[in-house]
Amino acid sequence: MFKLYTGNDAARLADRLGERLGESTRAHPLAPARVLVPHAGLKRWLQAHLAERLGVIANVEFTPPAQFTWELLRAARPDLPQRSPFDVEVSRWHLHALLGEPLDGAALAPLRDYLAVGGDPLRRYALGFELARAYERMQGYRRDKLLAWERGDGADDWQAELWRRLLPRIGGASRATRVDEWLRAFDPEYSRDGFREKPAPPGLPEHLACFACVNISPDVLRMLAVAGRHCDVDFFLPLPSREYLGDTPRSRREVRARLSEKDGGNPLVTSLGGAAAEFVELLYGYEHVQPDEEIDLFDKDISLKTLLGRVRNDILTHAAPRDEDRAEQPDDSLQFHACHTPLREVQTLHDALLAMLDDQRFDPPLQPRDIAVMMPDIATYRPAIDAVFGGIPRNDSRFIPWNLGDLGAAARHPAAELFLKLLDAPASRWELDELSSVLSAAGVMRRFDLDADALERLRVRLHDAGVRWGEDEHARERAGAGDYREFSWAFAIDRIVAGFACGDAGDALVGDTAPLAGVEGQAIAHLDAALAVTETWRRLREESRRPRAAAEW
């Protein structure tokens, strides 16, 4: 049975998911419950929410939809590999190798011409990645076209010819072919003779939940519909409005045209709802799935006493705001703060949260766990957050419990961040702040016996010696900035070494070098760290100039 749950409150949908997980009985109680979620960030939120509401969340397996559908294909064809060879991170390397082979034939002339421009090998690397993404998307949304290519259509199309050459390298049959075979074997409606009963596909769980999977392809949706004939499938779909969104404009021109209409609906929904419009149109077209039951979990009664409440109600009903509904009195339910730096933004946020936590109008009182702060790039704000929220002792009345989520690996692990900087080293301009940040990594500081004070003194001394950017005059010339040596690393190191050798020699030059005053023994010991980093940067630059196969890299 396929049940469709829709609502404008993700927390309410998650609560119903928790109820359904508790109600479902399994013949094999040790088998984990299956929940499909589109990405890791939503998975973490869902786990935390369910654990708080249910007391504990255990033996639940959260899986991306693409991985689950591949598991269904493998259950029907055990000879398939554990991981799909058509995943972008796998197929991109097959395409990279294929693009390096002779691309003979008239159909592939556009590829030959593109790759021949400038002789840059990175063009092949970048093109392989973009083609892998395009083919991966086509397997979900253009399966019929790929199958036609495999039958020989598009003889003059370079994409079709490249696809046919790619298939033998990956395994001989595309995922589109495997999906087509699966649907022919198990979908009663996927038949030239009309509806025909077919057996249940292997590998299905007894109960399956899908939460916020708004970007799945038509093929995945159809496979879920087939699964719903043989097991319970609960599909939880968050939508901003209870009105039909399948006709929401999807291009900027269409959005502008709709907004200019007298009754163009809610401007926020019209401007931002296009991302969900394609899936809503697919779902409610009832061609790929016919839900056995549709459950409405939208808000029934939104208070209109606040500006935020009126905005939420307008979004829910897809209605344009009316002049008579505008707030006449000051209303802090929606706030906008203009700040000149990220640090000031975080300071203002902290003050606003303190005021909200002390606000007696909240019943029950607002708790820190009820607050979520969203931003486009949390790694950019992390230093400011650490300074403002982390700089207050726990016994201070201003302390607010906090944690960071959705950080990338580089932001969470200093070693990963350092590794990414090493990958960027060959193209580095050797700026002082860039190489100083490498020295600030915990492992590097331990290696050279540096503490925070010593690192800061080294950075100041390098700056005083004249380090700005560039290794030497030859690096400047390669960068097209002239062949001058001043304010490069070589220039500054010469000044530091001359200052150590000559001591306080006044303003006298050593050759053409002006010694840096105040350089003592400990300063030279710390200079070893800077010399080691520059030597590593130089070696990585030289090594990067030698072409290697992917395995050698």
C-alpha cells in the first residue's frame, strides 16, 4: 500500500513517521526499518528529531533513494556489482580514460576539436566529470533516449557515440537498461498488452518510508510504486502550500510574468516554488504512481496576530498579501538586521537569541534546542561563531548551548583541511597568510615545536622582512608580474639570514640585502618551519608539472 503524506511542517511529518515506525510490525524484528532520505544533513536532523520525540531511535537504516533502487536491481540480478558503476565518481574516470583514446569517426569530431584546443590535459579531466553528471541524470530522466542510443539511434550524435563506447568499459549494460528490465519483470502496468499481474520483486522490506525525497527521478518513483503493491510504502512530502504547485513557473522570465499578473499568487511561492514544481507535476500526474491513500497534514489554523503568522498563512494558501492585513504596530516576529561583517552578524544574532530566550510571551518558554540557525556557508562563519558563542563561559548567564552541523570534512578535521591546501599548492601564489595557515595546523605546529605565540612572532617577522607573495623573481616573471625580487619569500629570507649573521649592523647593506634587525637564535629555529613549508610547496609545484596516470596520482 502506497500512502502519501503531505504537509507544510517538516516536524509534523517527522512525528507521523515516528508513529508509523512504531506501528509497523516486522516478521523479522532484528531487521532494520528502512527510511529513504535524500542527503546526510536531513538524515542527521531526522535522527535527532525522532530520538527526542520517541526517547530512542535504533535499528533504523537511513538510505539515499539511488542506493536503495540499486539494491533492488541487485536483488533481481545478483551478478551486479555492490556499487553502481554509473555513479558519477566512478564513471568520470572511465570517461577520462575513454577521452584519452583515439576518438576516430565523424560523429566524435566535436570532441576532438574541443580537446585539441590549447593542449590542456585538464580539459579532458573536467569534460569527463561533466559528461558523467549528464549521463547520470539522463539515466533517471531520459531512459528512453539512452535505450534508443544503445539500439543504434543518433549515429551522428557525439554524445550517443561516446555512450555506446562507454558501455563496454563499465559493464556492457547501462543502469537504464537494468531499470527497464526490472520494470518489465515486476511492474504490472509496464506491458504492451495492458495490465498483467507480475510477481513481487525480491529484496523488498516489509515497510518502507520515504522522507522529503522531492528530487527523485520518474524511474525511482515508478519503482517505489511497484514496491507499494507488495509492501507498505509511506511517502512523506513537505510542501509550502496546500494549493497545487505543479504549474509554478520555473524560469526567471516566467516568474516575472506571473508576478506581474493581478492574481499571481503568493510572491514567495511563485519565486521559490519552481524547484518542487517538476516533482509535484510528476507525482500528481498519477502516471507513475497512484497512491492508495492521501493524508493531509497541513496546518489547520495559523494565528494571524503576528506578521510571521500572516506570511505563513499567505504561503499556505498561495495568496498574495493584502494591504489591509499589513501590521500597523511594531512586530518582532520577523526581523531583519543589516550588519557590516560576519562577526557583527553573529554578535547581533547572539543578542537577539538572548532576548528571545528571556521573552515571556513564549508558552512554554523557548529552549535552545528549539532554535535552528541556517546560513548558506557555515564554514565561513565558524571563526565568528567560535569567538562569540564559544567565548562565553558556561557559568555565565549569557551562555547559549550550541553546536555546528553540516560542516564539510575540511572544516571538521584540520588534517583534511591541510590535505586540500596541499592539493592547491601547485597553483599557489605563495601569499603570506596562505602559508601561515599551513603552519597553524596542529600537526605542523607539533612537528616544528611551535606554540601560538611562536607562530604569531614568526608571522610578524616574515611580514616585517617583506614577505607578501611569490617565491622569487622567477615566480613573479612566470606569473606575468615582472622579474623583481622585492617582497618575495626569497627576498625576506635573505633579510632574516643577513640580520642573524650581522647582528645590529645599523643601516649597512650586506651585498644588496638590508639585514632585518632583532633576529636572534630562537627566531632562526622558528624560521626552519617556514623554510620547510616553502620547500614542500616548491616540490609539489615541480611534481605537479609531470603528467601521471590517475593511479599514480
